[in-house]
Amino acid sequence: MENKNNYYSNTRLEIFDLIPKKNDQNILEVGCGYGYTLKKLKEDGYASFTMGIEKKKQCEKKALGHNIDQFICDDVENLKNKIDKTFDVILFLDVLEHLVDPWNVLNKLVLLLKSDGIIIICIPNIRNFSILKKLFFKGRWDYEESGILDRTHLRFFTNSSFKDDLIKHLPNSKIVKILRNYDDMSLFKKCLKNIPIFHELFICQFVYKIKII
């Protein structure tokens, strides 16, 4: 999970391997912050056109300075701007958990996806051991400034619940690849994660690559 200070300025390098490297692509990022990820994608030959949606007005000047072609300052759940382009890649990187109705947003924006396009979604794993340990042994569910229990999170997902919801709300979708980001682990945790029943307990975040079929 991202530190709160990095929410707007982090470059999400872990997603690059999931994106075809074609320099004629259009890429849309929802919740683009200062646009560092879009900037890097364009510099490295993954896109010719980039668009970012970000409701924080203070991000606009810096994002446009990072060579984003179009910046939409708006709440993605109540978009007033009409988007008249289609996209090869749409990014939701630590965004869905902040939305009142993430599935409604996905259903709307998937209409902007080209027939062979992909969606990349990153979500925190509420089944993480650090959360379960506090809940089981201490009876605590404490919101924090950043991380899995970020106080601005409105939705919580496990791998199974996300997949079930995806099929329910986007029945034509198919997960073609999943990356799992792990917390820094002790030797004990590294051994435990190799046991199937414990595997997901030490994952802090899931990264999904999705196609619409």
C-alpha cells in the first residue's frame, strides 16, 4: 500500500509489465494525482496520448507540467466532463476502495475501452494478517492515515470477493493476470506464505489485469 505522502507523486512501476509496449496507445488513469505514472508510461514508449482524472485541484498544474495531454479535474463518480476518446488501457490504481459505488464507475468507463483494451486495477487486501491479528486478538479495527485501513477507504476487498463482484457487475470481464504485492516479511512469514491456506494472509495488495470479452 502507498504511503499517504506518495498518493499523488508515486510512479507505479509494478504495473508496467502488464501493459503492452506500444507507443501509439491511449492511456487513461483514474486518480492520476500529479501524473508521474502517466509521465513515465509516455516517456518509456507505452503511450502517445494520456489522460488523467483527479478531483484534487492542486494536482492539475503539476500533472499538466508532466506532459499529460488532458487533465480532467472532477470526481469520477459525478463526471461533468464528456470524454470523447477511447482507450487501450484504463488504470484504477488504489482508487476503487475510495468510491461509494466503484462498480457503477467501472461500468461507465469500460465503455471507453477499445475492443482489445485492458483495465488494470490495484486494491488493498483486507484479509491481510496485520488486520486479522488486531481484530482477532485485540478486537480492534482502527482506521489510519494510510495503508489498508486508510480512513478514506469506503470499500474493502479480498481476492475472492473482488472476483465475485467483478463477474456480477461486469459479466463479460476476464482476469488475465494477477500480480500480488507483499509486505516486507520475516523468515517465519515467508515460510507460512508457501502453505496454501496462509498464502493470501501476507499480501497487502492485489494487482489485476482485466479484459472485456
